Amino acid sequence: MNLVTRQSRKADHLKHALQLADGPSQNGFKDIFLIHNCLPELAWEDISLEISLGDLRLAHPIIMNAITGGSTDVTAINEALAMVARLTNSAMAVGSQYAAIEDPSVADSFKIVRKVYPKGCLIANLGAYANCEDAQRAVDMIEANALQIHLNVAQEIVMSEGDRNFTGYLKNIERIVSKVGVPVIVKEVGCGVAREQAVSLALAGVRIIDVGGAGGTNFLAIETSRNEAQLEPELLEWGLPTALTAMEVLSAVGDQVDVIVSGGVRTPLDIAKALALGGRAVGLAAPVLRALQAGQVEQTALWLTKLIDDVKRVMLLVGAKRVEHLSHVPLVVTGFSREWLRARGIDFQRA
């Protein structure tokens, strides 16, 4: 792909992601109900949000995910995001670094995050087509604590300049996991991970999966808007809603893999439900960008801090002292999600 085309596309992604609404798919969390605990036997100061994610230790379970990267135009945005991450002690992923692998002059748009956030948890990012050498270069570029490998087949086949050959991805991921010196996170980009592919990833040695379900930023819609193309409306709803893909993956490999729940996670209750299903962490991207667009770094950090505190409030309301305790609180699955789980033979009721 032409480098100028790649950089232009990355800038377009940011613009359209901010302009377009979530969906049209729903994230599925409306079907999940947590049960109120009127006798929580907890004090506010007892509650801890610290988590482990693979070999990583994080101050809280909210990860600032990326929408895009690889354009000199996004340097200021990456700098601002890193400042928000530092102020809130959040882990942060950068967007795809492939443009910087091709053209080192673009690397500064990524390196800025480590300059701003020298002691933070940073996550590098490349596609599943990357080779082991490029994967390590991406990690080294930002002195990353982990590497995110993204899967975006649906997006690619809608892009006029996108890839059309997706053979060998699993073997490639297996090689990267075995060679790169940091934890590897395999992340879907808005269509979710089914339990069958979760099993394949676990067998390949992957120990952290970001399910990236449907219901949030929609890259099919972004590419359609960006190219002024026509796509059948029902195809814009392609993918597994986030709550369902989380339950698919957790039911299959939850004892082997730590799960990050992302894709339309927007509210404190969404976050608490995602963690109650068994997710170890959640990922947010567009909400942070929109908060930055509406205000300054400090206001965005205050918004994110309030979101974190509101998650703590829900934990108190269900009697969960630690994040991992949420996966043991009673919950009920209703509606379409319940029917889906029954059809797939998955049991997620907890009384």
C-alpha cells in the first residue's frame, strides 16, 4: 500500500470515528442484570480496583484503546491521550504502527507517548500480518509493556485498498507470541471473537484476548462513509455484540486466557457488567477521544476519573471488594442474549 495513502486513511479514521454514532448493533449489556446487595459488608476504602492482566499489573481495569495511528497529523492527539493516561494512571494502547515501520519519520507520532508517560503501561499495535521482527520493532519504538495484534478482516474487505488475503494469520500470531519479549494481546476490531476462534488462539499460546465486539465504533460504517461507498444496511450490523462475544470467549477459554472486553463499553454499568461476566479489564477508545474533542486534557482526565469512581460505586452496590470478585456476584441474562446462549449451549446464569 502507498505510504501516503496509508497515512491519509489513518487521519480519515479519526475524523469519521468522531463524526459517526455507535452501532447500529447494540453492545448487548442491556440484557445483563446485576443483583443489588443491600448488605455489602464493605467500606468505600476497602474496595480495590487494581488488577493483573497476564503479567501486567494495572491500577484499574480501564484501558485506553486506540482507534487509529500512523499519521504525522495524530502526534498532538497521541500526546494528549498519553497525558490523560498519565493523569489517571491508565494503561494505553497506540494505534497501528505499521506506517512507522515503513517510514521511520512517522515514528515520532508514537514515541511521544513514552516521552509523556515514561512510567506508564503502554501497548504497541500491529496487524496479524506483521512478522516477528516488525512486531519487536513496534514494541521497541515505544518501549511497550505489551503488544496488541489486531484482527480486522471485515474492515479490510470494505476498504478499496484493503487486504484480501487472510491466510496464515494464526500461525503468524503463534510465531509472534513465541518470539516477542512482552505479553501479546490479540484484539478484534468491532466484530467480536467466537468461542471456536478463542480456542484456536489459546492453543496458539495467546493468553490475553480483547474481544472487540460490535456495538461501538463501527469500522464498516467508517470505511463506507470515508469512501462514499454503498453497503447493504444489514452488513453494517455484522459481528457479535460485545456482551455475547465476551461470554463466548470466557465460556470456552476463561480458565486459560485473560479477557479484555471492548466494543461500545460506555457507562460505569457497562464496565461493571463486563467485569462481572468475567472480563479482567475493559477497553475504551471513542469516548476518550470525544471527551478530548469537547474539552482539554484536564477535563478529560476528570471525566475518566469520575468514570473509574462510578465503577467503584457499582462494586460497592453488589458487594465486590476487588475487581475479580465481580465475576462471582449474582447476575441474570435475559432477552436475545439468553436465547443466543441457549442456542450455543453456554450457561451464564449465576444465582
